[in-house]
Amino acid sequence: MKKRSKKTDLTLIILNYNTQFWLKKTLETLKEFYLDNTKYNIKIIVVDNGSVDDSVKMVKKNIKWAELIEARENLGFAGGNNLALEKVKSKYAMLLNSDLEFKPESNLDILIEYMDKHPEVGIITPKIEFINGEIDPACHRGEPTLWASFTYFTKLERLFPKSQFFGQYHQYYKDLTSHHIIDACSGATLVVRKSAMDKVGLLDDRFFMYGEDLDWCRRFRDKGYQVIYHPEVKIIHHKYKSGIKSSSKKIAQTTNKYFYDTMLAYYDKHYVDKYPKFIRTLIKYYINIKKGGF
């Protein structure tokens, strides 16, 4: 298909860490269902975050159409993606996990066109689905205020998913079949406006794993930009191949630590000056329990 111009419209950034099998699937389905059909000029960057499997060898051998950045060590989600984000020259950039699967309904052109028509939008996300067709709730989130966090961790949100009072974190009371403004989405797949990113800054690498997407979306909102959920575009997420629910006990324990440490880091960055000190003490106590510290 003839491209609109020689200038790159969108840079796709795929961060990988020891996920050779899934990375290959992501790249192959990306090419089949999107790159071979788009009307835009797309650049692909694979950032390998110090993998010890054959991910780098696979990309060099089979994926000649992607640029490869090799980090010497695992820099975390923010640090790894920032290696590519700081090189972006295109109008838009998109973060993609290495455990995604593209389908015919994964037409990213729709997201680009929406962004072109709405300059007030800084970030847009497609609908992320699990293989069973259910929505990945991480792509549709509200700000993790104290109340929203409390109802999420106490499972009140799960008991009353359509309640605006109890469901402020994942906001299932909104129409998930239509595009609308949200507070935050998942770093697993989001499109960012380069000109807005230049004002907001890159991902905050104090968040090694988890929370960096929430923080980034908040910083975009603080600069007056909107975050949009657009379910007309769908991408499958093969989630938990590595993470808290990993079959590897070591990986699960490590990511569990990052998950709960991120809670405190986010609170310290955005809320610590708004509440009495004992609130932080309670949060830290809860985190230590969840991490097995008590």
C-alpha cells in the first residue's frame, strides 16, 4: 500500500526481556495484520532489556525490518522504553509489550487518525483483551486515589463493578464499547503524541516495574492533555507470562515486590503532602504484609 509521505508517522517500541517465543509472535502478527496494510509510514524499534535467552539472535536473524537496541542490563520498563523514546522523531510513538497478538481488528491507523483530529489528546489506548475475549482492566483505569485503591484491594470494586462510588479505579460503570476520556491506561500498549511528550518528559525510571504508566498518564493530564480509551481497535494481551502470576516462584516473588513498592513510590510522588503522616505509615504496613515482611 502506498504511504502518505516519506516522513515516519508512528514509531512502535517493543520492549523485550527473555520472552523470545512471545516476542516473535508479537512481531509476526504485527506485520501480518498491520504493517502490511497500513497507509502510514511506521518505524519499529525492539529494545532488548539485557535478555539471556535467544531473543536478540532471533530478531537479528528473522526481523530485518526492525531496529534493535540492546541494553547491557535490565533497566526496567521505564528505563528500557526510554532508550527508544529519546530517539523518536515521528509524530507519534507507541509502547508495545512483547506478549501481544495482533488481529484483523488491530488497525492502529484508526488511533493515528483520531489523534490527528484531536490535538488535545496526549495519549490514546486501544482496547486490550485477554485471549478469552475479556477486557484487560489495566487499559481502562481511573486515578489511584486512596479511596479508589482501598475499594480495589478490599474487592469492593469487584462486588459492585457498575457502581461509580465503589468502582472508581477500573470504572466499569462507563460504556466500554465507545471511546471516551479515562485517567490512565496500560503501558502494554499506548500511543503518545511526541510534541506532548516533549513537554511532559519521558517515563519516570524510579518506577522500575509497574506504576510508570499511571504516573505518565497523570503527568499528561497535569499538562492539560486527555487520555483516551478507543475500543474500536483491539489487541490481545497474553498476560502473566512473566510477573506476579508467573509459574516461576522466583519471578513471581520479585515482581510481587516491585508491584507493592510501586504503590508507595506513587503515593510519595503524588500524595504524601496531601495527607497526615500516619496514612503513609498504614500504607507501608499493608505493603510489608503483602510482601511477607510481617
